[in-house]
Amino acid sequence: MSPNPLGRRSRRTRRAAGFTLIEILVALIVTVELMLAALALFDFSNKLSKAQIQIADMQQSLRIGQYEVVRMVRMAGRGELPVANVPANAFQAGAFAGTAVAVRDNAPADTGIILGTAPTDDPTAMTNPRVLTGTDVVTVRGVFTTPLYQVNAANPAAFTFDKTQGTGVVVLCDKSPTGVSQPVDSTGAPNSFEDAIANKRPESLLLVSAVNDASYGVAQLDFANSTPPTKADSSDPICPNQTKVSIAFKTKNVPATALSAGGVYPDTLTSVAFVGILEEYRYFVREVHATPTDLATELNPVLSRARVYAGTDQSWDGKDTNLYEDIAEGILDLQVALGFDLTSPPDGVVAESSSTPASDEWLFNAAGDNPAGAPWSPVAGALPPLYYVRLNLLVRTNRHDIHYQAPIIVSIEDHAYSATPTNPLDPNGSAGLTMRRRLAQTVVGIRNRI
């Protein structure tokens, strides 16, 4: 082979020499840029995924909370319990003390679910759960989870009452006077009278007159003198060949009797058509902190439900845990407004006007609403019909997102929020605004309105 006259390397030699330094640097830069772009995409996707999970959890809490409260409010008064039994005392300062529906408006600081006693924060001794300041407490009563039993009003032996002693007995058969099955045992009807008698629960009883639904009384189950379900023979004067239960009750020194018509158990109630176990639930936002006993730590509010024996402050079944049956996390506010028909005679319309308060028929919907003043109190004659309960639930995510800034909350119904709070953990504080929030509002028609 002849030598290369120009002293240059052959094409094969140059090809075997590899990439130049500049080519390697360019390739490395491109590779790094692609990796950084991929990492940025993964990071964005991860943040988006976390945010979406938080939003999904928040919306689920809102759905659960709204469903639970709306469902029970819609059933309030089941069993012929009226909205208010003493109209003159229904409207009170900062509250509506109805019988089937009651509202404690904008709870002040250091308030428990049981009024008159200090709230407790120690999780090991929660005898009076703390209500979040500024939120509402809504109470509903009615015969909710147990049957409304029919009594044979045509048989005088089925109901007896001694007004002097304040004691009585009502006898139920496992078939109603019309032949419909109505289980009186705990197997057929959980939490029934058999269950209450066996577990010695002082349940509140709703007894409705056979003459007029507006005449009713609330008494307390006397489990010691009641008789569990037994099979009667053909000679039984009340329940021949049926299973029957004898329910004893008392009306003396019983707080629940204040729920009776007129606020006092009626001595004239000598015949009843229906009897049921009256239940009471109180829905509220429970104030929970990262350190339960330190109110200065991060707030983790929970929508909760307290169950008490109707007409009392005694926890159901004697268990303090029934005072805070938690429903949904992250609920920041519960606000309630009540829609009455103030027109005389009632026109069936509930008007709302923020500009002319005199024509506004909604209570607790605007700052300054005073149920102890006109037009709500004093009540002239009968209580104005309560048509609607408007429920508002505000929920938030449980984690902060430093890249997110929520809009300022001005007010929800009559709960006004500070736009410039000093506490960063406040809903409008610097830390509070880094949490996403949602508000749901539902207007509930009172189904069992009397």
C-alpha cells in the first residue's frame, strides 16, 4: 500500500477514534436536561396525585356528613312529635328550643355539648366534648330506629295510668290491632322494648293519644316493673295467642316529661294509640387538636353526634363514648338556618331578604338575628310553622399545601369570619389558607311538621 502523501489518517482510523469531547458534552447536557424534565414531570404528578387524594377525601367527608345530618333532620318528629310543644319558650336568646328540632346558634368559646358544665378535652375522660367556637349545634328528636308500635286503644286493659302515683303500663302485642306484625322482641326489632328492659335502659317513651295526635306525653321507661315478651294463651284478654310485652313507665321527677304537650305530662291522657322509644341526637363540630389537651396546637375538627336519652343530658346506655360518635373528619363549620312562615294566616312561602330584615322569614341566616326579639318573640298564640331547615357544612383538607392559597371566608349564614386574624391557624390565617375547602348547602323540608 502506498503511503499517504498528505499525512492524513484514513477514514477507518478516524471512525475508530470515537466521539470528540464536544460531542460527549453535548450528549451529556441533552441527557441531563431530559432527566430533569422527567423528574420535574414525576414531581408534578406526585404533587397533583397527593392534592387529588386530599380533595377526594375532603369531598367524601362532606358527602358523608351532609347525608347523615340531612337524613336525620328530615325524619325529625317521627311518631307525631311536634316542632315545639311550648311556643312561648321556643325562641330563646341564641337558640331555638323546639321539641323535634332545636338549634344552638354560634356556640361561644369553652362550650361543651352538655350546657352548664365545663368541656373536657382528655380523650381518656371525655365526659363533655368541646364544641368548636362559632359553630351550631342541631338537635333532632323522634322515633327513628325502632318501630312505632300500635296499641289496642279499644281495649281499656291495654293502657292504664295512675296520675296520683305518676305510673302506668302499656301492653303491646306482636300483631297490631289491624293484624300487622310488629316485633316486640329484640331479635325482630333491635333496640326494641325487650332490649331496653333486658339492658335496664331508662328510655324516654312517646305516648300518643288515640283521640287527637296533638295530645301526647313523654314518660320514662320503668324497666324494673316491666315484663319481657312472653307467649300469651287463648284466654289472655289483650293478646290472645300472641307474644306480648308489658311496658311500665313513670312520669314523676322525670326530666323528659318537659317534652310533653304543654311541657307537662297530661293527666288526661287515658288512652293511647301509639307508643315508641323517643331518641335524641345532637350534631356538632367537635374541637379536636393535634395535642388534645393543648388548645393552641393544630386544629383537626370532626363532625360528631351525641346520643342522649331524650329530654336529658344523660349519655345513652350510660357510655360517654356515645357523646362523640364521630362521623366525618375535617368539618370546619356547621351552620343552620330555620325557615318559618310568619304570615298570618300562613301563605306557605318562606321569604328571605337581606336588605329588609322585617320581611325576612329565615332565622339565623344573617348577623344580628335575635330569636328573643321581634318578629320571633314573644310568640302570639301558636308557633309559626317551621317549613325548612337549611344546613351548611364547610369541610377542609387535612394537609397544608404551601403552593395553594384558599379564598377568604367572609361569612356562612350568621357566622362572620375575621378577614385578618392574628392566629395563623385560623381559617383565614396564613396557615389556614393553605388548605383547600368546600361548602355544601342543603335545604331540608320538615317532613313530620305539626
